[in-house]
Amino acid sequence: MTTGDILISIGITPNLRGFEYICMATEILSVDSKASVQRVYKVIADKKSTKTESVERTIRHAISKADRNCDWWKENIRKGNTVNSEFLSILAYRIREEHKEDD
């Protein structure tokens, strides 16, 4: 399963700018699990010619859709609002684990 597939399954759709940013962040974090989220925001902001604050806010908005709309996410992962770093870490971990299984 790809990052995009996971995002769609929890209600974060590709029409949101945050969808692309989350995919980029997950790719960075799946390679370097020790990277700080602030550094990840900076890398994405530089690639997309925007501000780090905009990247953070856009990702937060996309994640809020999963918090509001996905029953599975609410029941199994998080009760209440999800912090960006927590969400990205969980997603990157899941992607890393799937790649291990493929090897």
C-alpha cells in the first residue's frame, strides 16, 4: 500500500494540497526516521517555494479531515486532534514496515 492509498483510506483526498505535502514528508521520514518535523517542513517549503508555516498549516488542515471524517482513524489510532508530527511518524513507520515485508 502506498502513502497515497493510506491517505485516501482515511479520508484525505488528493485534491488537498496537504495530500502532496504529507506524501513528501512521509518519503523523507521513511528514509530518515530521526529527521525533525521542522526540518521536513523546511525541505518541502524549499521544494515548493513556500513558507514552512504554510506547509505545517496545510498538513494540519489535511490531517484534521481524518480526525473529523474517518471512524477507523478515530477508533484505532487517535481520540481527538492529531498532532502533525505524530501523524507523520505513524505513517512513515507503516510505510517502512511495509517495505521491510516486501524485501
